[in-house]
Amino acid sequence: MPPDPRSLQRRLFGLPSGADATTAISYRDAADRVAGIDDPVQLDELMNRAATAGDAMLLRAALAHAYQHGWRSLVTTYGGAAADELLNAA
């Protein structure tokens, strides 16, 4: 049975299960921050900084933004195996 794309999206882009209020606020702020980015190069730079800093919520929000814009190379670069599954299931 192929993987469920919605489940993979939640795993990649959503809040971790059991996330507390601070994590939820951090994710919402990160999603707001990336919402205005319309250049994949600019998003790549932000994702690189987030990955280097260990900012998981910013990276998740940026992954969701990249996926929504169809910037597959960013999703595969920063999303790992779950991203590959999602892109192959779509």
C-alpha cells in the first residue's frame, strides 16, 4: 500500500505530536516569516541557516512553503527520506 500523502505532510511540515504551546507559537511565527518569500534561492539560504542552527520549527515551516510552491529540490535537500516518500507519492 502506498504511503498516505497527508500523513507524510503532517510528519514533515506539521507540529510534532505532543507539541506544547511554545512550540506551536514558534511554528506559527516561522510560518509567518516564510510566507512572504517568493524566491527559492532566498528560501534555500534561510533553510540552510535554520538547519545549521537546529531551528526545527523554522525548517518545518520552510519545508511546507517550498512544497506548496513546488520547489522540489529544496524539499528533497532538507526533508530527508520522508520528503522523498512524499514527492514520490504525489
